[in-house]
Amino acid sequence: MKQSICSLLGIKLPIISGGMVWCSGHKLAAAVSLSGGLGLIGAGSMHPETLRQHIQKIKVTLGNTPFGVNIPLFYPELETLIYILTEEKVPVVVTSGGNPALYTQRLKETGAIVMHVIASVKFAKKAAEAGVDAVIAEGFEAGGHNGRDELPTMILTPMVAQAVDIPVIAAGGIAQGCQWLAAEALGANGIQIGSLFAVSEESSAHQNFKELCLTLGENSTHLSLKGLSPVRLIKNEFFARVNEAEARGASKEEITEILGRGRAKKGIFEGDLVEGELEIGQNIAMINEVKPVKEMVEILIEQYNEAKLNLK
Amino acid sequence: MKQSICSLLGIKLPIISGGMVWCSGHKLAAAVSLSGGLGLIGAGSMHPETLRQHIQKIKVTLGNTPFGVNIPLFYPELETLIYILTEEKVPVVVTSGGNPALYTQRLKETGAIVMHVIASVKFAKKAAEAGVDAVIAEGFEAGGHNGRDELPTMILTPMVAQAVDIPVIAAGGIAQGCQWLAAEALGANGIQIGSLFAVSEESSAHQNFKELCLTLGENSTHLSLKGLSPVRLIKNEFFARVNEAEARGASKEEITEILGRGRAKKGIFEGDLVEGELEIGQNIAMINEVKPVKEMVEILIEQYNEAKLNLK
């Protein structure tokens, strides 16, 4: 038996929120932690000093209740971020993209619990070797950055759970109680929720973005930009331009130029639905209302219990 | 509560086998039915008279035990096939690809139970309207032909189960007991198994194909030929050629020419691993042994019960 995620992280519910760029500020993270899960601040969209402010604010709100910070290991000012995390004694650090061997030991030495996001068994094993406390196995269904092997949660979770001895948190395709139960059936010790919390009241995403998300259907997102780094995007006009270029075999340079800079901010934070890079998971088709996190979590628990009853 | 798949089909286990081209002959279908599930003969790779022979042979083996036939609705000699199915009084017909409104009523009038394979809620609703008895919701994980919306089982199953009133069979990503349990948690009333049975002893696939399958890993397949009709393929030399052409934006005509004719037969049935079109699902990474179907089903039940115990 693997250690439970709740005892590892000191939380009541085995739910963590994704560190979603332009959504996961201290407000969303605090709301998730106060609901019994583990909220993550997403550092990917923050300047180092902005991150410090978010950490200091969440500490005031939460007191001793745990929270975490997600840092992409390809972040340009990575050293500074790591320094802030250790100085501020952030209880849980989730690293993603990049080599977990680089910072895991340093973070653990300062008392942090370290988890790493992976999208294949190969990288799950590398993360376990690097000494992380748990892996977050993120499937093809997830929004935003995604693995190259296109493994959905139904395949990835059991493969990873059977391959490593540390706890596994399933991510991607989980926004309903039945999906939470399915993830546990597949061998997950906990779940990470992205898209649902991205459209919560406490998410710092722009109102335009949230409202668009509520209207989306089963064919509204697509895994795109595979020549650079795969990202699941909403099919807006910017996406159509990328898609057209990719279909005619445009060069990496041309795609990079079309992408430009700061598009995720433009779309998700500033609400430009035409020119923005709009990241969300496939589950968005089943999400039809903006609600406070607390209510979302209560519904999840209700659905989970109902699904469990139906299974008997 | 939806009708159980077992009572609908008159079987003991809620397991059906996929109608896999060049794998699903009367031997594989009979083995699945004799193990308590519903075996399907895959008509997609058969001349009409070959299909009739397979049906007549399976009837001898099975007596009153039910079986089914899968027919792709884009089959060139469709009228002839439908005639054979009704004449031979095939108890269960699974249609796939194409419009279920065309033949469902005619097949039902001759006493057949009709199920249709779909890969989106949109088509699930159309199938329900056409009067099918159940839908088979096939996710992105599956081998061979695949939906355009790239919806994995984790997303597709609950969406479809919540959208239609008829029973839903989950397909794609199910080769272990924990995945079977997960499918039920997601709201499926039964499961369809493809890749696992494709490498069973009774599958008519070539030994070369089965042996290659046992060596495959998590990044060995890819959803390909999206410009024509998406198919999940093993990354062999033929795949590499298609992939290279697609990456440089080759025309539909050029891709069609590269594909040519009869490649699935060449690869799966004749064992040409270089030039063949090799269709298999992502789960193949977890399948490491050729076994008789009966043994595979016993292991599935064991794993399912174990996963259910772990969930409590």
C-alpha cells in the first residue's frame, strides 16, 4: 500500500488544484486549501516578486493550512524562484517540465514536499529516482501543456501506478465525481483538477475567458503546437491560424513567429478571445457554471459518493 | 437505471470483443462468447461469402450461445452484407462508421439487437434516435479507426452515458480489470475489448504481428492519417512515411497514394511489419503475453475484483 496523499500532504481530501497559468493565484489556491484539498499557486505566469506576494498573501489567509506552488522547470528566472520557495518555506512544491533531478533534493532539504508532473512512465521513473514524494500523471485530456506521447488518463494512470512505488496523482479528465472514482479505480492515490477550478469564481482568469469556457462543447479544444511543445487550446482564431500553418507544413520558425509572446496572458488574463492562447481541458464540455470552489468541491464529493453507490 | 448489457444480449459477462479487421474471425468471436461475453466477427476485412462462412462456422461451435457481427457502414458491398446478416439471423449486429439510420430498423425487424459505434455525444444521440439498442463509445485510446474529436474514454464515457437513455459500452483503453472498473465508474454498462483480444491465441492476426505487439511501449502508437480518416497505428516504416508526408503538408491525394490498398491485410494478416498498416490501441504497452481468450477473461475478472476491493 502506498502512502495516502492526504497523510503525505496533511490535507483532508485527496484533491489538488493545477498550477494553471493566469488562473491559479493565491485566491484560487487558498479556496482549494480551505475546502480541504491542496491549492497550488501557479508560478509559471508570475515574476519572482509577484510570486513572493502571492505566497505571503496565502500564508495570511491560510495560517497553518498547507498549500503549494507549481513551478515549470523551464522558467527563465528559475534560480530566483527556487530561492524564494525555500526562503518562504513553501510546504509543497510541484515541479513540471524539465529535469526533476535538478532541484528536488535542495527543496526537500528545506522541508518541502516535492511532486513532479509527468506524462509518461519513462519520466515517472526518472522523477521517482530523483527522490520526489509523489508524481502527478497528467493525461492527454488536460488543458495547457501536454505530453508528447498523447497518453490519456485511462492508460497513463494504471501504467504509472504500476511502475513506481510512490503515490500517483491522476490529472487530466477529472471534473466530475465519477471521473474521480475512475481515477482511483485506475490506481491513483489522489486527483488534480484543472479546468473546473479554472472557471471557478476564485480563478484569476478574465470573465470573458470563463464565459467562453461555459459555452464549449466536445470538439472545442485541440492538442496543438506539437512541433514546438504540445498545448491543448480552445479553437479560436489564433488557433485556426496555427492550425492552418501546421497543416501546410510551416517551419518551426514560422510557427514560433505566429505564436509570438504573451498570448496566454492576453487570452486568459486580459480576455482577448480572438488573439489569445486559450488553454483548457476537454472536460470543459461538461462544465456549465461558474461557482465558488467550496461549492464545486461539495458537488464533487456528492457525485463521487453517488458514483460509488452505483458501482456496487 | 439502464438495462444491463448482460440481459440485453443474453450473456454472462458485460464484455464484448471488438470487430477488429484481420483479427476477429469466427475463432476469436467464438472464444469470447464461450468465455461468457459476446464475441464479434469483424466483417470489415471479409468478402460477403467469407463472412457467411464465418457465421455458419460460429453457429456450429456456439449453438444457442449469442455472438455478433460488426459491419462498417462504408463497406462497398453493404447491401449484400446486410442481406446475409438477416438471412443468417445473426443475433447481434454492431454497425460502425456511417449513418445508423440506414439499416437499424431493417435489422431490428428481423430480430437482431443493433448497437452502433460512436466517438462523440453528437453521434451517440443520432444513433439513439435511429433506434439502436445500445451504443459503443470508442475513445481515443483505441486502435484502428478513431473519432475526429479525439475524446478519450475518461471524457467520452460519462458524456455519452449522461446524454442518452440507452446502455453505453465503453471501448478504448480497456485491457485490465482496473480499466474495466473505471469504465463502470464512468457510467458504462459494459466494455468492449480490442487490443488484448487482438493478440490472443484465437485472433487470426499473423504471428509476426502478435510478437511485435508484445514488445511495444507507451510511445509505440500514434493517431495518424487524420486528413483521410484517423487511424491509430504502430510506428513502423510505413507509418514513418505517412508521418513525414503529413508533416510537410502533403496533399490528400499523395497520402492516399502512399496508403494504397490492402495494407491492413498485408500487415496484420500476412505479417509484413515494414509495409503493413498495423492497427492496435495504446493499451498494447501493458500487454506482454499471447494467451487463450478464456485465460485472458479469467485474469480480467480477477483484476476487476481486486481493483474493486482496493476501492473500498
